[in-house]
Amino acid sequence: MTRIRAFDGLRGLALLMVVGYHIDKSVVPAGYWGVIVFFVLAGYLITRMLCTEVDRNGRVDLGFFYLKRVLRLSPALVVVCLVLLTVGIGRSPAGAAIGYFANYARIGGLDLGLLTHTWFVAVMAHFYLLWPLVIGVTPARHRVRTVAVLALAAVAWRAIAIVALSPGWVYNATDTNAAALLAGCYLGVARPLTSRFAGWSIPGLLGLMFLPVFGEEGAAFLWGGFVALALGVLAIQHAVTRPAWLETPVLVWLGTTSYGLYLWHYVFVRSEISLWAAIPLTIVMGAASWYLLEKPVLRWSVRLDPRTARSEPAAPIRTGHSVPASANRQVASGGRWSTG
């Protein structure tokens, strides 16, 4: 089964946005939009994978699904936490990160220090926990309508939360970030419509992220998340067409190793070492995390799959719409860290 390398390239671009934001917010004030792109892409890929499994087997194997997500997220995260514990980071931040409640711990006022960025991993873990339950009980003929209603409700809730709740809650909480995740989920059950504007979505993201108006001060910081969400949806529609520039080796490699790079970059760029040392260390540790830990664990997890012995091709997703064959191949082959 082949992969859609353009999705890895898109993930690599999202990573660069986040890294730029963490290096210097004054230069890349809206680089945090990269996490919104991650959310939309994760929702899309996970939903397609779950729908394929239900259509093929009649159900989601929840035990294996959860096991694979734990094996995907935990080993690299635990290693980072153990290393930081040896250099003096508190047990509370490490516990919040490993326990996947760093986002709400941060909302509650806990200083996570060099593990602040693990709030994002917590949101992903909560999504992995809940979403297969929804897909598993939703009849195929009602998927598009059900997910559309949930996505609209999530978008409406985020808008309400911006007005009624604290900026910290809107930025970190799982319920408010569900808008981006469910937008991607909707793409996963509905046909990714082509649009003449889709090709401009990624240049738009990369250009708008430099505008100070979307920085940390002012309402645009939170409302701008809807701009990133819309552009993220269009970016996935563009990536489905497999544009060659998104499949360049550097972007694909960054996307492939993005989880380890994400976990380690914050540790180095927010430490006392110089940026000239932080970037090479991030690359070295991220690569080591992928090749020495994450990739071997992924290979091992495949052997645990009770369906591995089956060789029949995956059935197309029944959504009421036609979908590209290449997209079904992407689902069957799994994803990187955003899909397990």
C-alpha cells in the first residue's frame, strides 16, 4: 500500500510553522497555526482509517486501536520526560505530560516549563480516546450528516468560548480545539471537493502567519484560528491532489519524523543554549527518536494487529460519495504520528 507523501510534506510545513513560532514569536506571530493544521490533518486521516475498518470488519477493534495509539505516543514522550527529570524538571509537569492532561494542567496554572508544548499531545490523546467510539456507533449512511452536525457544533462552541471563557482555555482545551479536529473528520467522511482556491491555501498560511495582527495580543489571536482552520481544510484538499512540491524529500522527511522533532525542539529552543546549537540538537534527537525508537515500535505494533494475516484489499469507505483510490491507500497504510 502506498502513502500520500504530500500529507507528510504538509505535516512538515506545519512543524516548521510551530518551530518558527517557538523560536521567535515576534518574527512568526501566527506560527502556532501549525498546530491547527496538524489537528485538521489528524481528524481527516484518523476518520478515513476508522471508516475503512468499520466498512471492512463491521466494527472498530478498540483494544488494538488504543494499544497502537499508546505505542505511538508514549515511548518518545516518556523518553523526553525521563531526560528532563534527570536535569531537574519537576515531577508535576512530567506527570501531566505522561498522563495526557498537560493542556488542562496548563489551564489550571501549572507551569509545565520545557514540557509546555505537550498540551498538544494531550489534545490528540483525548481525540484518539473518543473519536473511534463515535465512528463505531454511527451507521455508514448517517456519517456525513452526523459528523457535519458535530463539526458545526464544535465551531460554534469555539466561537462562544472565545467570548465567554479565558484565552488560555480556548487555546489549550480539548473541547475548543475540537473545531479543527472535527473539520478534518468531516473531510474524512465527505468527498474532499476540489477548489480553485485550494492551491493558494498553503501560501496563504505561510504568508498570514507573519502578520503581527494574529499575534498574542488582541482578539485576532483567537479569532484567527478560524482563518487557520479554513486554510487547513483547503490545504488538505490541495494535498489530496499530490502536488509535487509537497512531496520534496526534505518536507517529507520532516513530516515523517515530526513527532520526535516536535517533542525535542521545544526542549532545546527554550533552554539556555544558543539557537545555533538548538537546531542541530533538535534534528539529531528527532532523527534518533524516529529511527531508534518510534519506527521500531511501529513495526512491532504491526505484528500485534490481528488483521495482519489478511491480505485482501481494503474496501472503499461508504460515505455516499466517491473518493480517490489514492486516499484509500493512504488510510490503509496508516499515518505517521497524527494517525498512528
